[in-house]
Amino acid sequence: MSYSDVLGRLLGFSQMETIESFGLRWNAAWIGGRGGWLCLALLVVVGLVAFLYSRHLLGDRRIVKWYLPIFRAMALVGIVVILAQPVVLVRIRHVTRPSLWFVVDDTASMSIRDESPSPTVTSTEEQRKAVADPRLTAPSIAGEANLSRTESVLEAFFRDGGKKLADLAKAYRIRFFAVRRSDGVDLVLQPDTFDSTCLEKLRSELTAKGDTTSLGAAFADILRRKAGMQLAGVVVISDFNHNSGPSPEAFVSRLNVPVFCLGVGRSESQDLAVELQLPPFMKKNEKSSVTVVLRQNGLSGERVHVKVLVRKPKPARDGNGTAPQVSPTAIAALSPDHTAEDGESLLDRTIDLTERVVTVEVPFTPSEIGQHVFVVEAEGLPLEKVTQNNRAVRDTFVRDYFVRVLFVEEEPTWEWRFMREVFHRDPLVGPEGFRTYLRSADPRVRERNPLFLTTLSLPRREFFANDVIILGDVPASAISPNIMEMIDEFVNQMGGGLVFCAGPRFGPGQWNDTRLARLLPVEVLPLTRIRETTFVPRLTPEAALFDFMRLGENEDENRMAWENIGKLSWYYPVQRVRPLATVLASHPYDTCPDGKTRQPLIAVQKVGRGEVVYVGTNEMWRLRRKYGEKYYRQFWGQMIHRLAIQHALGAEKRFVVRSDHREYRSGDEAVFTVEAYDADFRPLNAAQLPTPQLVGTLLLPTEAQPQMREIRFSESRSGWFESRLKLYNPGEYRLVVEDPLTKQRVETSFLVSNQSVEFQQITRNLERQRLLAQLTGGKSYELSEWDRLLNDLPREAQIETEVRELEIWNTWPFFLFVVGLLLSEWFARKWLNLR
């Protein structure tokens, strides 16, 4: 045993690497923080011993004359030192066990028993015959005898009696978390060692009964729990079919530890899934299209009958045959037998499944404004194990007006000119929706041309009618504090979209001492100048999560589109990226002052209810270099649409009715809210209403006569009214509330289903599994590669530096030292027959 091991045990460390430094401190109050009183006490004790022994004639024997006084003095000195309470400060480096967390999917999809086709049945036609052949047992085709996904995971854990996990627990502090809630994870096991009791507890905890897979909330919770922990890695065991809550990619990259993804379930199965792709909103009497996407696995050559229906807003009748104030519907989540008679048919034909993904464009020209609900249904095929994903319901809003974009700029830059052309041709913006305040423009031009605003000092009702605001290279002095305050309110309270587009003249640093500084996704010093350097922007992995950054239909085209921008000659350097911001494009090698973070060129951040985008250069127009405005229009158009659709548009922001979700399961509690403002977009309160409460009407789905229920909203804060209700009957619900100022009826709709969202996608999302691993520097594995995953885990011992306080006066060696001196003197005196 080495000196370090002995000292390590004394200090309470099982593995100590080295000692870096020592220090000494006296804790007794009478010392006063200095050693003067201690030295005085020691001198008094030593002097007293010398005086007493000098008074007695002890003879000429050396042991009597010298050793006894020395023993007595040392013993008394030890007692004085004990009273001074000395503490040794030891700065040491020691080996510690890092943490390793297992995050296990415990939702309903993990109860799926993946099929294992019979080895004697190879073709689709043979499998079809096998299904109809009673001589072949069900397990050989449907996999009923197979283990569920959770059971397969437990089998991997139990395969060797848990020996590998027990060995792992010696190197790591292991924790097991379960993903079964929509707001985080549950800690199910935290063993110091692994034995059969731990395995049985794990078996009892994993029941696969969670309603939704919210991987984003799970990673957000892991991120919170990680604070102060030495986390070596996270092992995620799931089918990766994220279906609720925030995107997991936005949080996983912030863990700063490798994530090892263990996929459970087949990535390919005999299954047909349908999707509906709709624009976020349509314009009345303008031709649009509904995209039906059929995704099949193992069903090539099959034919399937597909129906597409649309339910338009229309007047309804109550039980007496009179038209009520609202319009009930009862279509979307009812049984398929009801849909044929409740909606207008847009498509009804048989489609050949010739490709893995078959896309069908269905033209549609809306003739009425309001919410339209689209339903697509595909007949179930004999070989499908789950048919719940053969039906999809989506809704969109048809409007008779445009998205309003306000561009504030100092002078007509190339970015301003090309962006004006793009939005003039955009069907949802158009010439009516694009307005600009050009500070350098001739006042007479601003007066005559409707494109220009004569002033930025707009009335509140006009200013808040905008949907997206773009701030270009304009000086801060051009925007009054009142307008800045309204921009802040526009983003935080109204959920508006804001874009900062940096330019070479003024730049975002000028906003540093204004209210707009806290809206920026980056922090910039006030006097920062542009940095002139030639470079090609580099996309970050998170860019793939944002539609306006995906300029191509595939990865190759997207890379080609961004390379088309060529080399930029300058950018605006920042001090740092805000913690909640996501960088989408960065400089290839220049970093922020921390020396690690690449200088951001495009970043996005949620602020309040809105979203803010930062573009660190106003030369995005170079995307037009080879291909015209194709990719340039896609970049700005999709960005504006993203920023606009997160809130009600135009004047609709003044009175908004919402439900906290668009889809519920039977038995869920819904939260209904009404956000109400007056004509100047100032919050309404209960005192301004004709009645103390807002009253709405909820139309319930029934097969017979529609039923109505009164919903009363109570004021929770100024301008915000709320109500709650348990939902049971499946179907489409409509909630209608009358605006107390305009007397117009505002409505929203939502769906209640008794079908679990967990079974809408039964195959594993292999793409997301690989992406999560790639974003964090981890690896992706199949469940059969469990042993390889355990071998690939980082085994490097982590060294931790720590300062330990050793109270030497309170340790057994020091106690034995003092007592030993006293006993030695006593035995010596007895041996010499001295008093």
C-alpha cells in the first residue's frame, strides 16, 4: 500500500491520484485568526514545564534530566494545539466514478410486438395467402408470440443475470429514467450495485403505459438534472417516435455529453401510413393544393383505396331547426362510417403503391373563410399489423387577407430590393402585405407610393396589425423609445416575428442600450465593427430542423444551394450566443471570445410568445447567384411564414380563442383561453366587459342532434381569460366566443380521439435515432448490439480536484500521539520511583 493510498483512506477517498498542495488553518475562536496568541500559549506552557522541573533535583541521569521534561512539554503542547483546533487544507486530485444515465422509453408504443415473418413465406403474395390459410398459426405471421419491445429490452438486461450491468456499476454511477410523462422523466432506479433485486425493480417499473413520447421534454429534464453532475454519457433506449412537446434536437445538443441511441423495434415493417401536408393557411378563391403522402413498407405492388374529405365552415341547426350562433361539426375523429356523409369529397380513388413514398397532389380552391378540416383515409390491407395510422386529420385556416411584413431600412440595399420583389410575388404577402419604412427615401416618394410608410410612429392598432417586422441596417436613433417598446410588446405579448438583419454601417451593437437588446439571440458590444474576411458559411446540425434552412429537397441539393452563396467578404462579430438561442449557420473558423463557440451568422431564439431571427450579414441576396431567386425566395419566404403562423394574423390578434392542444384523448382536461385586447391593442379586463365573465359555446360531437354547452371564462390576468373542461366523447369540438367589442364570433376547433397517438407510427424512426447520436458525438445501435454499446462507452476515469479539510486535532493518530507522551512520562516516573 502506497503513501497516497494511506493518506487517501485517511481523507476518505478510495482512489487518490496526487496531492497538489497543503495549507493550515486554526479554527479556535481564541486564536483570533493569527498565530500570536498560540505562540504565547506555547511559550507559557514550555516555560512552566522548565520552571517546575528546574525546582526539583532529579539527579544526573539523562532520562530524568532531559527526557521527562521534554515528554511533559510535548504532551502539554499537544493539548494546547488540540484547543487551537488545527485544520489541514489538502488540495488533491482523485479518481471519481462518472455518472451514466439510461433513459428508457416507457410509452405505449413499447408494448408493440414486432412481427417476425415466417422463414418459409418470402413474398408479399405468399404472405397474403398465409394470412388466409388456417393451417399457418398466427405467431408465424403476426408475431403474437414475439416479445414486446419493453420485454426485448428487459431480456437484454437480464440475459446474463445482469452481470454486465453490475460490472458497469463499478465504473459508473448508474441511474435509470423512464420516459412516460409529457413534461419530463421519472427516476425509476439509482443503484450503487447491481443485483437481482435491482433487476426485478426495473422489470416492475417498465410497464409501457405512457400516453405520449415526449423526447424533447425528456432531454430538457435531463438537462436540468445534469447541473453539477459529472455525466459521462446518456444511453437512450426507444423507438424514437417523438410525438409530443418540443423538438428533442433543440435540447440534446445542449447536453454537451455523448448520447448513445439504442433502437428498439423494426425500422421497416409491413405497414401503410398516411399523412396530410397542408399550408399553414390558404387564401380565399386562390388555387392551392392538399398533399397526401402514403408511406409503405413491405407493401410494394399493392393497391389501396384512398379518400380525402374536407369539412368547410357552414351554418348549423339546433334541435328546433333554427340557425344558432355557431356551427357544429362531428366528423374528424368519429368512426370512418360517418365521414363519407359529413364532408365534401376531394379524392376517391385507388392508388398503386409502386414506391416507398407515394405523393398525391389534390387541388383545392377554398371559397369560404374560416377553419377547414381535412380527413384522409386509406383502407386497411390484410398484411398490416396496425391500421390506426391509415387515417390522418389536419386543419388549416382560409383567410381573405394577407400576411403583413414591415421592413425598416436606412437605404435601399441589395437585400431590401430583392426581398421586396420576393414578397411582392408571394401569394400570402403580395403587394398589399409588404410595407417598408425607408429612412433615406424622398418624403414626396413616401407620400405618393403606397409601398412606403411616411413615418414609423404608427397608431397602435396599425402597428400591431403587422405579422413580421424586419429591422435592417438602420440607426437606433431612427426608432423612438415608444416604437421600441411596442416592438418588445409585439414579440413578447403578441407572439409576433422579428428579424434583425445586420449591415455594415450601423450593425446590431447599437441596440445594446435599448429595449431591443434583450430580443437579440446574440450579445454584441456597442462599438463593434464589422470583420472583413473571406469565408463560406457553415451550417450547423440544428439547421436541418428549420424549414427555411432546408433549401433543397435532399441533402445534396441543400448543400449545393448553400454553396451557391459563394464567399462572403464580411460579417458582424458578436460577444456570445445567448443560452436559449440556436445557431443555424456560423463562421467556419472564427470564434467568440470564449475561444470555443463559432461566430454565429444565423441564429434563432424564442422570446416570450414570439420568435426572433438574427442574420449577421445583409448579403443573403447572393443565394441568387446561379439559380435566380429560387433558393433566395425559399429562404426568406419560409422564414416569414414560420414567424407569421405562430400567432393570429393581422387584426385577429386582438381577440384570440385557443385550446392548449389541437388533439386530445378521451378523459383529458382541456384548457381554453381567450386573449382579448381593445381597438388599440390594450388588454381588456373584466371591468370593461358587459358581464363579469366571457361566455362561449362549445359544440359537442354526437351522432344525432348536436349538443351545446356553455363555457364561462374567468379572468386570470388582464387581457387573459381561462376555462377548463374534461373531454370524453371522441370527435371534433368547436368553441365559439363572441367578441364583446365587435360582436363578431371567433371560433377554434380541436379533436378528441380514443385512439392512442403511440400507434400512429409503429416503425422505428431510424433517422431521428441517428440524428440525435450525430448531434452529440455519440453512436447509434440496434438492440442486438447491446453488448457492443456497453463496450463502446467511454471508460476514461475522470479526475476531480477537491479541497478537503482534515481536522488533525480530531483524528486518532494525533490523539494517540498526545496520550502516548503522557503515558510514556508516567511509566518513566514509575520506573524511576519518582513522584
